[in-house]
Amino acid sequence: MKEILSFPMFELALLVLIICVLCWVLPQLSNSPSRRSTPVRTSSKPAIQQRLYQLVYGDRATADRLLRQARSRYPDRSEQWILEKVVFDLERDRRW
């Protein structure tokens, strides 16, 4: 206890600050995506397709029509983006 009290206040405050920063940074580093053993998936194509089919009550013709319209409206976007956009729009339009 005497050793701690013999530190000047500035050095003690600096030491406490460094400890706090390390306690905050180290857990952040362990959760970083580069350190994970398995990659995190956002949403797989089959899952998003299943969701689309659920939203159109299994009507594949409607799903295909919506996808075709989105592809023509956004020709520079990926197929994954098109699927997500159609699902997002359907879910958004059904909220009240």
C-alpha cells in the first residue's frame, strides 16, 4: 500500500488509464472477425429464397416476377442483393 501512495498522482492516474484501456481493447480484439475460427454468414441464398417463397405463400410465379422486376430495375446489382431487396420490400410493405 505504501508503494502505491508513494507514486505521484499523475503517474497513478496514467497507470489506471492504461489498465482501463487494455481492459477495453483486449476483449475487442478477441471478438474481431479476423480471429474467429469460423466465418460469420450474413444470409445464405437458399435461406433468403425460402423466406421469399414464404412471403409469397409458395407462389413461385409471383416470386419470379418480383425478381425479374428487381433485376430490370437494378441491373448492376448481384443476385444476392436482388433477393434481399425483394424480401426487404415485401416485409416493409406488410408492416402496419
